Amino acid sequence: MPSRSLMSTYGCAGIFAIVLISSGITLARNSDWRNGTSLWVAATAQSPGKARVFYNAGVYFHQQLQLDAALHYYSKAIELDPQKVEAFVNRGNLHDEQHRPGKASEDYDRALTIEPNNANARYNRGVLYERLGVLNAAAADYRESCIQGRPTGFRKGCESWERLSRTIMESGSPTGSRRQ
């Protein structure tokens, strides 16, 4: 049987090895946390099949105005989960920001096909329609976003609906279109 001092030496060496390995793992993990970009690149590499991770990476890159990267991550999230409504809405917003109204409309329409009562998709499609001058369609989407956002309220949809309805009524145009 080994002596107590030998066991104590092995015990200390074991603890030292555990601390050393843990330190190495911590240092490696800290490199992932250097900044948001390295964190999300590492997260997507470690979870290549998880739509939520790719969606969250898309949100991060969208907020950082790295729009090509955001588009890539939203698209990958949709590829992994074709029912991911938030990814369609955010990718639609990104397309709208990049002046691609056709692609934006497709994404909003797809989101609403999956989840017809999604107030956020309705509101954002209304914003797009209003910008394109299709005011009655915009007002209809704002109205729906207002209704669908209740009981918690979707204030911006309700306010936009009220504002645009007044504009349409004041214009006297039966179609509500700004285009002639």
C-alpha cells in the first residue's frame, strides 16, 4: 500500500493537472468571447444544426450593420428551420433596408403564410407598402398588426394605422394610392 505522503503527492499532482487543463480550456473559451463577432462565429461552428444560433448571429450582425453577414446567418437559420418566422421577418427587414422591396415582400409573405397572426410581420409589410405608395394595403396591414398585437398591444401598428387612415381620407383617393 502506498504511503500517505505518496498519496498526497499524487493528489496534489492530480489537482494541479485539473487546474492546468481547466485553465487551458478557459483561455481557449475566452478567445471566443473576445468580441461579439468571434463569439457568434464560434457558436455557429459549434452548433451547425441549430437554427436559433444562426438566427441570433444574424440579429447580432444586423445590429452591427454587417448586412451581408446578417443575410447569410438569417438565410442559414431559415434553411435549418423553414418555419422560423422571426428569421423571415428580420431577413425581410434587411432586404427592405437594402432597397430590395420584392425580396422583402416575399419574406414577409412567407412569414405570414407560416403564422398569419404575426403582428410584427404585418407591421413591417405595412411599412414597406407605405413606402411603395400602396396606402390601402399598408393601412390594412397596420390595422391587422394593431388587432393581432392585442391584448399586450402593438402600439406602433395602431398609431400607424390611425395616421395612415387619416392621410387616405384626407387625400380623397378611393384606392389610397399615391401613384397616378
